[in-house]
Amino acid sequence: MKSRVLILISVTIFYFTMTAAAFSQKMPEVDRIHTSAGDVEMFFIGHGSLMFRHEGFVIHIDPVSSSGNYEGLPAADLVLVTHEHYDHLDTDLIKKLRKKETVLICNPASAPELPGSRIMKAGDKVIVSNITIEAVPAYNIVHERAKGQPFHPKGSGNGYVISIADKRFYVAGDTENIPEMKNLSNIDVAFLPMNLPYTMTPEMVADAAKTFKPAILYPYHYGETNTGEIKRLLKDTGIEVRIRELK
């Protein structure tokens, strides 16, 4: 009898330990943006990883398992990969998220790792299920890993402008405040990277945002950067700065 009680106690402890561990994995925050064709849900998974859902259509952007918790999130109808760096391209996770009919879009350098993908270069435009995807440049103009070797060279990576109904979402990828970014227009929601030495300082982000004037700005991929600084720099500009956990 005593041994049965000990076994029961052990099983109970194990169950609650596993349950606590499961619930300790923080689920992503979600914001909703209203469009003329229903809300877009934006899931802030972490770092450079996002998920959008509109009327049941699911877009995973730079899905990477180390960025956050993917348990319980739906498989992808569309996957967008900005570039081939390990914190933006996770082939194992993409295999799990991918369905037979999933459309996979990436920059040229990521294509060898993603069989069946569609390559987009800056200037390209495609329509997937009434959603328009435009590839825009993403590159460094200041920060380099060595002389003449920018962290993200021009012509390699992509940002994406995603048009859903009457709203335009800009996910910049890894970039600085390049001239092409400043030429964007009618952006409702922008995700701009803000961490050194790979992307932008708060001052660079503010410089770009003041030029193309998104209605809402989310700093993302920001590491240990003080996000309060971008809020200060854009105070009274009419741009709403929203901070979410996207380190």
C-alpha cells in the first residue's frame, strides 16, 4: 500500500511539473489592426519573428524557433523569409509550419535551403490570396563587420510591404535607414529593426519614420536597445510608437 501511495505521489508531482513547464512558455502578444475586410491579428513571437492572421489566412514572417514559442500556433498559408541569417531562417521550423499548399517566398540567398520556394528581389510584386506582397531593399550603409563588408550587403536581403485590404504593413528585415525606405508611402504599420551593430540606432529609426510617416511603428529585433529612446525621439510627430516584446 505504501509503495502505491509513493508511486501516486510521484506521478502527480511529475504531471504538475510538466504542466507548469508547458504553461511557463509564454504565448505571443497579439494586436489587432482593423481593415475594410476584417481585422488583421499580429502575433509578436520574438526578435524578427512575426505572424499575421487575416480571415483564417496565416502569414509567418521569418519564423525561428529560438525567437519564441510556436506551440499552438497554426501552420502557414504563406511564409516570408527576409534573408538567410540564422536568426531569420530556420529550415526545420519551416518544415513543421509548411503545408502542401503553403506559398514560400524568400530572398535569392535563402532559396537553396528552401526547396520549392519562390524568389523575390527588390521591386518584385506578387499576389497571394488577395494579399499583395512587394519586396523592397534591406541593407547596411554604415555598419560593417569589416572594412567594405556590410553586415547586410545591398542586393541580398528583402523587406516586405504586405497589403491586406486597405492597410499596408511594412516589415523591414535587417536594414538601416536607406533611401529606398524613405521613399515608401501610405504605410499604416511599420516594423523597423533597432539594434547595433547589425541594423539601426534609435536615431536612424526616427530619421526614417519621420520621412515615410507610418501611422504605427513597432521597433523589433531590438536586442538590448533602450526602446524608450525611440518613443522620445518620435514624441509629438503623430506616429504612434508601440513597444512589444520583440528582443
